Amino acid sequence: MTVETSCPSCRVQYRVEASKVPEGGARAVCPRCGFDFMIRRSPARIWVLADDPALRSQVVRITLQDLTKELDLCFLSSRRRESIVEVMGTEHTPLPDVLVFGDMHVLLADPVLAALRSTPRVRRLLVSTHYNAELLASAEAFCQVSTHIVLPASDEEVRLRLASAIRIEVGTPPPTLARSTP
Ligand SMILES: [Zn+2]
């Protein structure tokens, strides 16, 4: 069995033997452009805490939609977040790999963010509508921020930051990438 993947940076497509990809995924370096990214057997789970102005921005929406075929993407409304916080981490509601949130979620101490603010296996991606040192300091005091996107940003920058947030370090040697024929 093979896993189809593509480099998030130059978008060249590759095929990898599934047996060489461990459960948690494997790190790979694109032979063409040198970008360091993650290969998974199943799509990465991304939870987006909806309703923050930064997360309603066109570039973030489009990039996330564009990546949905590679991701298991879920937009959580504030009502849904109140109910999911009770059951997350159980068999039916596994924890996400990446939690995407905005400044408002930090200021309001969102329940999902509060519950996952220091869980090592969940990477936290903060999207801000503009640069604000004070807000960033309160975000860092409240939770560990793995990646920060400040808008406005180009599509390419949003894509690369997301790819970097999705990457999870694992201690396995990167599998060899064989370019798939188009
Ligand atoms: Zn590449």
C-alpha cells in the first residue's frame, strides 16, 4: 500500500510505502525544494475555533479549504466548543493535532483552548488580524503558541505557516520520497 503526499511548498507529488510511515506520521524533506514536512497515513486533525475575525479572513478560509483534502478539518462554533470540551480525548473525539485560534479566543479564555493550552501533542496556531505585542504577550502567558500568523499575509505564507504547524516532530528517519508520475 502506498500513501500519496505532496510537498506543501513546491507541491510536487510523491508516493511513499505506507509501511515506512509510523502511526504518528514521519518527517520528510522534499528532494526538490528542501522543505521539511510531515507525511501521515491518515489526515491530520485540525480544529479551528471559529468566530474570531482573523479566522473569517479570506486568505485563511481559502488556504484551509484548499488543504482540506489533506486534512481532517473541523470548524467549532462557540456552542459546539462548550459541548466538545466535556468529551474530547475520548475514543469518539480524539484530540486534534493542531488547534487554530485567534486573539479573541485568548482574551476570552476559550474553554477548548484553556483545556488544551499545554497538551504537548497538540500544536497551537494563533492567527492575529494585526501585530499587537501586548496581545501576543497575553497569548504566550495563557498558552504555548507553536506558530503565529499575522495578517495580512500572502496565501503562500499562510500555507507555509499552516504546514509548519501541522508538522509534528517524531524520532524516525525520513522515508525516501519517490516522485509519482502525473
Ligand atoms: Zn518541495
